[in-house]
Amino acid sequence: MEVAAVTKILFFSYFVVLILISVYAYLKRKNAKNFQEEYYVAGRSFGPWIVAFVWATSWTSGGTFIGTPSVYYSYGWTTILWQAGAAILGICGMLMIGRRISKFASEHNCITLPDLFVERFQSRTMGIVAAVSIIIFGIAYIVSQYTAATRIVETFFGFDYTTALILFAVITAVYTIIGGIRGVAYNALLQGIIMLGGSVIIAVIMVKEAGGIPAITQAQLAIDPALLVPPGPKNYLPLATGFSTFFTLGVAVMAQPHVITRVFSVKDVKSLKRAGALISIICMVWFFALFISAQAARALIPSIEVSDQIFPTIVLTYCGKYLAGILMCAPFAAVMSTVSSLTMVCSSALIKDIYQRTAKEEASADKLKKITYIATFVIALIVVILSVNPPAFLQDIVMLAINGFAGSFTIPILFGFFWKDSTPKGGLYSMIAGFLTIAGLYLLPIPTNLLGFNPLIWAYIVSSIVMVAVSKCTPKQDEAFLSELFK
């Protein structure tokens, strides 16, 4: 597909702006007394708008604009259940547990999610296990994001896949290393506005091009009647899977390390409450707009060779050369914000939660800064190697990573902060049980959606049973500590 020069220039200018913002963030943080606290949680100084957009842009990844429209396009109206849980994720994440976690993290100087487990359960082993889980599922998640970004560059500039992959990896590594979480946050505000406005504009354009909702449904009826009714083509979303996915996507966000640690950076509880309301509104608008756009796209473009390319295809086809240059920044904004957040989470897991917890000597501030930058670069290199042969269906690997994080961490977080009888061994074995359940359902020759339920439901059940059973049989923590935590 031929892309106008002015469109490419507008798109390229976006990257220049992001790098400049990251440089500004670097200048603000370079003299910080505590490198890790500034680099990972920005000195706990963010207000509601920044927290809301950092949270939302971290959660709404490249899958939101590449993999998700691909699923919507391929399987029709039934897929609204597949993402409807996103409308409540802000309320679940922020208002249900965000305030308690933010307060605890501030009081105990928690910078990473493993820090939270170490301090809550007073178990260094639990922190290391959490870090390993973050690295495994985090790298899988980043691979999906690299693939999404490469598909965009491939479609947009006409580069071959490998060249596009390397170009994106270099830009993202520089962007993340320079800016830290402060750079990620400042860029997230810009990226979030582009993503929100872009998704709405594209939805309006696509519905108009397709002739309205009635015309869209009539066209889909002619293509495949299964696009209009459950469970969708190829029995994609049976009722049990649809409703369990609705539940899990709303709850799973509470355990995504690159998302939940954003509450560590908030300056006060009042800001956290406001951010929760903003997140729900932002995500609901994003997903509904993209859903409508994808249904219109199926009516206008009945078939496409690679369904993951449907979003960049409709932008370049229907939005004009000037608007396309701006709107194509939306999926890239989603990818880059998530990749930078995930890369930082993985590097912190490697350096702070494994290296520093197992090192015999305490590293100096300069050494920590140096190895943090090296770890970030190495993670990017590993992801590039793993992304050379991309997954056939992008959203599959996104769901694996989301379910892996949630299966490992949701129950230890919920029980740890809402059930006084949770014990360190209960938390540890609950985390391991959830991890193994997800890994088994995806790796063993058994149906992933066993009995029609999302695999995360089974991980929650197994993890909860293990948490309660082991906690009942193992010693409790110090009563004074628990009284302070649950007062």
C-alpha cells in the first residue's frame, strides 16, 4: 500500500516528540538522590491525570489497536463480551485495592511488585519467585508488542519485517532508558490523548463509510451470519467462555505488574480515587470505539490476508494522508507505553528483585544505574530475537501473558491484603500454584478453555484452594504486624 510522504513525515515527527519528552524527563531526574525510587516510581509524585493515563496506556497495549481489532474483525459482534470487562477495570483496580496497596507501598518503600510481596508476607523467596514469573510472562508480553509495532511499520513504510523490528527496538530502548518512569508518564499523557481521540475519530469515519450500523449488519449477514450471533464463527466464544472472560479481564488488571505498580507513584489517596474514575471512562470509550470500527471494517473489507493488519489498513485507506499520519500514532502510542512499562518491570525484577536480593554485597548507586541500563538493553535484545518469527495470532500471546500475571499474583494480593489469616507459605505456594495452572493449560495437550471457561478461572480456583489450605496449616505472621496492616 502506497503511503504519502506527508503521512510518513507526520508519523516520524511523533517519535521525535517522544524522545524530546524523554530527554526532558531525564534532566528532571538525573540529580535525584535515590536513583531506583526516581527511575521506577518518580518519587511518588504523580497526580490523578498522569496516573490514570499511565495506568490506562500500560493496560491498553498494542493488542488493543492491533490484536483486539483483529479479533473483533474476525469473530464479529459476540466479541463485545471479550473486552467488556475493561469498562470496570478502573473501579476494580483502583477503588477496590489500589488505595490499600498504594498506602502500604509508600509506608514500606515498595518500588516493585515483588517488593510488595516481600514486605507483606515477609518472604524473600516469594519476591524472587514473583520476579521470575514477571520475567517469563513479561518477555512473552513484550514479544507481542514488538510484533504489533513491527506490523504497523511494515504496513506503513513498506519495510521488511526484520528491518521494521530492529528499528522499533532501537527507538523503544532509547526512549525507555533515557526517560525512566517519569518519561513514560509524561509521554503517556500525550499518547493517551492521541489514543482516545484517534479511536473515536476512526470509529466515526468507519461507520460513515460503511453507511451506518444497519448497513454494517446487513453486509456481515451476507459474509457470514455467525458474525452477528453468539458464539461467533468457529464457535469462538461459547457463553461460559464469554462471561468468564468478562470477569477475568476486569479483575486481571489488578495483578499486571506494569499496571498495578503505577499506583506506587501516586502522591496521595485523593488523586488515586480520581484516577480510578478516569481510567474506567477512558478504557470504555477506547474499546467500544475500536469495536465499532472493526465491525465496519469487516463490512467494507470482507477479507484480509493478515487480520492483525486490519487497523493500519483502515487508517491508511479511509482517513486521508494528513489525518492518517496522526491517527497511526495511536497504536504506536499504545505499543510504546506498554513496552516501556513492561521493560522497566522486567529490568527491575532482574536487578532489584533477583540480583540485589541474592547479592552478597550491596551495590553502589552508580553500579546500580549502570547495570539497570544494561539489563534494559539485554531484555530488548532477547525480545528482538524471540520476535523474529512472530506468533500467528497476536492476541493469543497477549492473553497468555495477561493470564500468567493474573494467575500468579491476583490471589496472593487479594488474600494478602483482605484476609488476615494469610501466611507467608500460603502466599508462596498460592503464587506457584497459579503459575503452574496457567502454564499447564497452555502447554499441555488439553483444552485451554477447559469446560468452556477462561483458563484464568481455573488458576484462581486452584490458587485460592492452595492459599487457604496451606495458610491453615502453617504459622501466622507477627500479630503486631497484622494488626497494623488490618487496622
